[in-house]
Amino acid sequence: MQNRRIVVTGLGALTPIGNNVEEFWSALLEGKSGAGPITNFDASKFKTRFACEVKNFNATEVLGDRRLERRTDKFVQFALAASDQAIKDAGLDELSQDIKDDIGVLWSSGIGGLKSLQQEIQNFSKGDGTPRFSPLLVPKMIVDAAAGNISIRNKFKGMTASIVTACASATHTASFAYDLIRVGRADIILVGGSEASVTEVGVGAFGSLKALSKRNDDPKIASRPYDKNRDGFVLGEGAGAIVLEEYEHAVKRGAKIYAELVGTAITSDAYHITAPDPEGSGAAKVMRLALECAGLDTSDVDYVNTHGTSTPLGDLMEVKAIEQVFGDDVYNLNISSTKSMTGHLLGAAGAIESVICIKSICEDIVPPTINQVEKDPDINPRLNLTPNVAQKRLVRVALSNSFGFGGHNSSIIFKKFEE
């Protein structure tokens, strides 16, 4: 088996706190919250009436095609926006068609075109029972619509697929891309995730699970990982994209290199369909396997971007798992949950959090976990959870965790690039 190096040559982001990578990164370092009252629909009768929505998104302007806008769900439009950025950043749009014929697209979403499905069902329920459904419903709602539209838009004819593992989807996607490039099945793969679930069904369904914060009086402080008074996550939307490329291929074409992807891993809790294993055994195992894959020791890691959704059980489980894996080296880590600012982008979370890890490595700074007022007494007080303010430090290696309903666990490790 080959063991080729994989580097990152392009980045893209569309988030609740910035519609491109630089806006997003600047807002993260400022500790800006993307939460606010829901504008996508009338949420006045919902128990949770706020979310982290993308702001000032003009689909017509981004897509440049009103027909495409009408034929796509918002999660696809978000995907096209973020992927356009990453493709341009990496210079893939300037490559010959011969090279584009081999570029792959692996794109994830936890839910897909929820708004489109919801709208068609609502329309049907108002009628007399005669089945009048839009012929566009299926191509708008299916999860692989994002990967397909990205491929078509850019004439990328390599491997195209979609990965669905709930909130671990985007990190699983990057893991599969890593393996494909490492063994020589591809040289360039665009990977990412998008989600547009701030809808009546999305907010109502997660609310009925008692997963969402109900801090309607002050949404900006609702997402508060590790805080004693956290009461659930804040639903987010948006997309993230990264271009993964074989090292020698990138060097040959003179590509800009941000960082190196050095390890990934995937495990399962085999515990419960929605609740995490409280002992964190699956989460600990996935981090150990990722470190083993990367050939790194715990002392090599400087930053862990946690799944950290601001739920009572999930945050505590992950911190326990990190302590199990890192031992005394845990005290040399910066740990932060950027979901305190972005909310939880579900299947897209791992994509934008990979972008965060890469930027942290490039700029040697760790974004904060905001809204830490009173640390959970069950969390080790000696841990550096990067409270409220970004911290400058050398970031040689960054690890990101993603966990999803179904017991899906994934970890990914980026390293500062060296020739």
C-alpha cells in the first residue's frame, strides 16, 4: 500500500459569522456569536426561537444562475458557495480539463434538503389528497445533490460521493478522502459539508429531543460549552470546504500549501442512538487511532477543537475522553469549542472546524470558547478551555473531533507543513 502525503491547498467557508474564510476567521478571533432570533420562518410558537443563521446570503449573486437557484435546496446553494471559494483558492478552476477529469468531490450533509421536503409535504397536506409533487423534489432533497451539483458546475469527473453519518459526516468525508489519496486512487479531492436545517421541522424535531437551548432571552450567550449552566446546543447552518491534494502533485503545479493532513480515524460507540457513551470509550479510541495513524505522540498535539456542542452529557464525555488519551500532556493543550460562536452545523460542522484547525496552524493562534462564565464543577479546573479570549501560541498540530447520532465518532489531525 502506498503512503503518500496529503496537503491542504484550498479553503472555503460560509458560516453564521462570516461568508468567506477571512470574515469567518476574524469573527472567531473576536469571539463573535452568530446566534440571534430566527428569520427563516415564524418561530414565535416554538420553545426555541433562535439559531445561528447565515446572514446576507444572496443565492442569485453567488450562483449566477436563477434557474440553478430554483432547482436547488439551500443546503446545495451553501455547498456551491463554499466550494467555489475553495476551488478558486486552490486554483482548480485554472487547471486543464484533463486534470479536472480526475478531481473528486466528496461532500457531506447530515440531513440534506429538509426545507424542500417540508414544503412539498405541507403543500400536499393542504390539498385534496391528489398527489401533486414537484418533479424537482427528489433532486433537491437528496443528500448527494450537493456533490453532484459541485461536480457538474466544475466539470470534475473523478470520484463523487456523499457521506452521511449525522454530525460526524464532514469529518468522516475527509477521512475517506485521505485514504483514497494516500493509496493513489486520487490526486485531488474537494471535501466538505453543508447544512440548511434551520426550518420548522429542524428546529421542532431537535427541540422535541430536548437537545436545543431555550435561552430565548439572550441567544448570543446560549451556546456555552463547559459552562455549568449550559442547556443544549444552538442549531446552525452553512458550509465548509477544503481541497486535499497529494503533496508532489501540489508542488508540481505550484499550489499554495496551508497545512498537511496527517491522520484520521473512525469508531463507533455501539451504545445508544442519540446519547453518547458517558465514559467516552469510543471517543477516546478514535483519538488514539488518529494519533497512531499520524505517527504522533500526545505531546505533539497543541490544540484540540472539540465537538463540544454545549449539551450537558456530550461536553463532559468528550473532556473525559481527552483526559484519558492525553494523560499529563492534557495540561499542555489548548482546548476550545468554536460551536460557542457558530452553533452546531450538524453534518457540516467537521468541515468548518477543519478550516479552523488549519487557520490556527497557519497563524499560531487558538480561537476561544466563548460564554464561559462558571465552569462546570465536574470538569477538571486545570484544563485550558481557552475561555472567552483567543490565545496566541505555537500550533504545530491540531486535532478535531466530530461525533454523531448513531454513535459515530471521527477525529482528524492537521500538522504545520514542512518541505
